Amino acid sequence: MAEPQPAHAIDWNRRVWRLAGPLIVSNLSIPMLGAVDTAVVGHLPGPEYIGAVSVGAVIFTTFYAGTTFLRMATVGLSSQAFGRGDGDEFRAVLLRAVLLGAALGLLFIVLQVPLRTVVFSLIGASADVEPLARHYFDIRIWAAPAALINIAVIGWLIGAQNTRASMMLYLLMNILNVVLDLWFVIGLDLGVGGVAWATVIAQYVTLLLGILMCLRTLKVVEGAWRRERLLDKTAFRHLLSINRDIFLRSICLNGAMFMFTALGARLGDVVLAANAILMVFQHVMSAGIDGFSHSSSSLVGEAVGAKSREHLKAAVRTTNFWAFCFAAGYSVLFALTGAFFIDLITSVPDVRAATREYLPWMVITPLISVASYQLDGFFVGATRSADMRNAMFQSVLIYIGALILCVPFLGNHGLWLAFSVLMVARGITLYRRFPKIERQIEG
């Protein structure tokens, strides 16, 4: 493998933007889809339609986010193989991830009845919301295999630093989903079920394109498909170890989000709908910042694979700068235009008023969340999965304490305060462990 180019000879701003730019565009298409989903049903009569899509969506977000190890582990392992110049392992990482995604997706389908029973008993939606949300669940579950394979494929493409290909996949999936949303719900009057069917079709079409993108990427990377590399016991144990840790970390984080939605549901349908709209703002914010987090994963993983401390420092410094700039920009944007977008998303007067009341939380959220997003990216690239797991354990315990103290006295404001505490705790607990990444390169 050739020696890495000296860090001072690289235009790091240009390199970061070459990776982050397509990721930001593709990430922004995801909350735009959520906004369209919410807006389409937001103009149906009554808040229960927004609530049903919100509940259904958070269930699948919880399911799939529990499997984010498919993306995170694949980004870290593929970027490190890329940095080492190991084309055989680079291919093996892809195939392992795809097979694992397919198996997990099929498992979701097989277990759909007990899963549905458990999640709806926990979330406690109202009598108006639950039947609609169950209908959404029964349709969308069939997209699980394609959805999980797509997560793995996109992670591998990011690790390969082919973020243009990942952008094309995201855009296809989300633009097709939006078009089908409008057709099924407004044109064919399929209601909440139309939103779910749009997602199912878009996922499988994207899967076909994703396979073609991977094959195209591999044409320019030296190496071969080797059965012994795919079945290598050491590599397989390492993969399982990373997946286990990130799975536990993701379950904790998404369990926290599940608690947020469940507690919001118990505060009434109007509060549930208001929080669903504000979460669209949260997803828009995370889309921009995640572009730098994902690019930092790829660059840090490459630096770890190449054993380059200079490249690690340059990647961290440059991605941090741009991520914090974006966070400040989002705070200003939400402060100036938040009320306008609330009215655009829903026409229900009570929901509009409630969402405006809690909008200030979305103004401060970007600035207190950005550190946790960036540090997640660094640890993903370095495959420091145990550190991510332990930091999340600590953060969620702090979050639960904040919920107990704040929600009974402050209601939904207390719920948002606890959410803010969670974001700050994630950043602090990861920052304390960052020196381990530097030692990993030195070792």
C-alpha cells in the first residue's frame, strides 16, 4: 500500500465537501419525505391522521435504528479496508453486510404479529390513532428486507467514499416515495395505507439500483471475491462484536426516542401531532449535520486503516468546523421561518398553536446536539463500538432521570428539556473517550 499523502498537502475543506456535499443533499431528502408524509395527512380532517403516521413511522424508525449497525459497522470496516488498500476484504465487508440485512429483514416479517402486539401495547396511542397506525404497520413491514439491505449498501458506499452513489440512492428512494405519496393519498384516496405502500415500493426499487451501484464501484477497486475472506472466523467475530455493541447502543438511543413519542402520546393527540411536526425540524437539522458526521466516519476510518495521526487530526478539525457552522445556521433558520413551515405542514388550528408554543426548543437544539453527531462519526470510523455502547448507556440513564424530574412538573416542555439533556450527555460521554482513537492509531 502506498504511503498516504502528507496532511498539509491536502485541501481538506475541498475533500470534506466532496464527501459531505452529496450526503447533505441525500440526507435532506429524508426529512423532506417525512414532511410530505406529515403534510399529506395533515390536511385530512383531524389530528389522528398525523398521529397515526407519526406512531407508525417511529415504530419502524425504532426497528431499523436498532439495526443501524448495518450502516455504522459497514462504514467503519469498509473505510478501514479502503485505507489499507485491501480490496479482497473490501468486497467481503459488502457481502457480509448484505446477507445480514436480508436475514434480519426476513426475521421482521416472520415476527410481525408479536412485534405489532408488543409495540402498540407500549406506545399507548388513542382509540382514534391506533387503528390507523396498525393499518400502516401491516403494510410497511413488508419493506423490511429491502430497507435493511439498503442501509448496508449505503454504508458500504460511504466507506468507499462514493457518496455520489449513495446520494443517487437516497434521492431515488425519497423522490419516488413522495410521488407515490401524493398519488396514493391525494389521487387515489388511500389515506394512511397509501403512505405505507409508497414506502414499500420505493424501498424495493432502490434496492435494485443499489446492487448496480455497488458492482460499478467495485470495477475501479482492485481485489477479488474470495470465499475464505467472507468466512474468515476472526473477521466474522470482529463483525459480530461491533454489531452487538452498536445494536445495544442503537436500542438505547431509539428506546429513548420511543419514550419521547409514548410520553407525548399520553399528553394528548394535539401534543403528539405538534411533537411530530417539530421532529420534522429535528430531522432536517440532523440531515445537514449528519453529512459531516458521515464524511468524518469515512475519513477517520481511512486514517485509522492507514495509521495516519496527521490525517485523523485534519479530518476531525475540518469536519468539526463545518458542522458547527451548519448548526448555527439551522438555529437562525428555525427562529426566523419556523412559524411559516408549521403553517405549511398543517392546517389544524390547535396543532398549529401547540407547535408554535414548543418551537423555541428547536431553535436551541442544533447547537447542543452537534457535538454528539460529530463524535458519533469519529467513533464509527474507528470502529470503537464498545465505547459508543457504554457512552450511550450512561446518556440514556441521565435522560431517564431528566424525564422523571421534568415531565410531571413541566409537561411537554419538560419532555423537550429531557431530550436536550440527552443530546448534551451524548456529547460529553463520547468526548471523554476520544483519546482512545488517537492511541489506536499510535498502537
